Amino acid sequence: MTLAYRNALQDPDFLNSTASDKVSWHFVPPSAPHFGGLWEAGIKSVKHHLRRVLGNHTLTYEEFTTLLYKVEACLNSRPIAPLSDSIDDFEFLTPGHFLVGSAITTHPEPSLINLRENRLTRWQVVSQISERFWKLWQNDYLNTLQQRKKWRKEQPSIKSGQLVLIRNATLPPCKWELGRVTQCHPGADGLVRVVTVRTATAEYKRPIVKLCILPVDCATSD
């Protein structure tokens, strides 16, 4: 695949067709992965948690490949931006939309995370490892969306109608709970710390520490 890509970059017809679409190419220098800061940071987080969940496990090639596919599905299922501004629409854009044209979903499976490994088949061991990865990576990813800077200036507040990600530690891999903010409840100082959120099944109050603004949000970018 790498060879085919290099050959395509040397093909005049390919370069002319991409130039007509105003495509420009920018390459990272060899032995300088830090130039790709955004995606390399994502790769670093995957490697970190993958080492933790693998531990002393020895997997076959097929088992390790299956595990990587499950990890890939978790990463490419994460919400990026809302697909619309409609108060009744809870759909969101994911990396999976760019890869397969739709959100990546998985079949429901029973949780194996609390079972002893000596009771599991090899397939169940792989599923258990992937579930542990999901728990660690999801929590770490949500923490990055809630990074707090030094309180030297007021941060943008959550707004009514905004699609937000709700922290829920009980969700299975590739599942995310999102809701629309229907009402903000400012405190005595005028700052919003509690909001009413409507999901596809219910409506309830939540503190903003349990909510995450999507990485690309129309309400804040405007």
C-alpha cells in the first residue's frame, strides 16, 4: 500500500487531478513524529492504555489483530461534532463517517470485565481486554475534553440547545450518551453550573462537570 501511494504521488495524471481540486501535500520529515502533534498524541494514548491492558498476556497473531480492530472501532466511534442544530437530533459526526460513511456500531455483548480469566475462552479473553481498554481510554478521552486551564479568565459557558456528551461509566464499548441542553440554571454569581439535559429517552438535571462539550461545536465556534 505504501508503494502504491508513493507511485501515485509520482504519477502526473494523479497530481494534475488533485491540483484541480486545490489539494496541497505537506509531509512530516523522517524521524520527526512530533511534527504530527494531533494524531501522534492520539496514537500515544492508545499505546499507553494498550500496554496496560495487555500486561503479560501472550496473544496469537489473529487474537492481537482482532483486539486492534476492536480498539480501532472504539477510537473511530468517538463524537466529533453535531450533525445538525435541531433540538430533536442527537446524531453526531464521528471518524467512522469519513472511513465507512456512517457511525461505527458493535453488537451487544455481555460484560466480561469482572470475570476471572481462567474461566474464559480465548475469544472471551480478547473481548475482556478490549473492554478494559475501553474503560481506561474512554475515561482518559473525556478528561481531555474537560481540561481546566488556570482560572484567570472566564471560560465559555454551556448554552441552551447545545449537544453535549454525558459522562457514563457503565456504557459498553463504542457507545456514547449524548443529550441536548434544554435549560441552563445559573447560580447567584450568574455562572452556569447545572443544566437540564434531554436525551433520546429521558430528561434530567446534571452538573456541568458531568458533561463534555464536543471537540468541534457550532455553538462555541460561532
